[in-house]
Amino acid sequence: MSAADTAGVCSRCQQPIAGFAPPCDGVTAGYYLASAFPRYANEGDVYICDACMWRDPLYILDHGRIGND
């Protein structure tokens, strides 16, 4: 599936990404480009919303937790 086919939808939770406004060049703007973060991307991921990325065990291991998790 191409990025155009999934524009504005998180590959993990399938929810619309609030404030989706590409290009983000891999830097978080409410979402992550999976291709820019291969360490955390699962096969088939295109866009990952902030909420899903911050639930990723490897991401948490590297960056800790945020908010009220």
C-alpha cells in the first residue's frame, strides 16, 4: 500500500491523524513517517500517529514514557 493510499490514517490504529499536513520529512508533527523511523516501524507501516508510536515498546525503551501513561 502506498502513502497516497493511506494519507492521513495511522497504519497501526487505522484512525485519522489529527493535523495531518505532509510533508513532515520524518520529524514528528503529530505523526511519524515509518520510512524515516525504520527502527520502530512494523512491516506495512506508512504513517504512525503519536499515540501509537508512544505505545511502541522499543520506542518507550529508547525514549521513556510521556504524559500520564
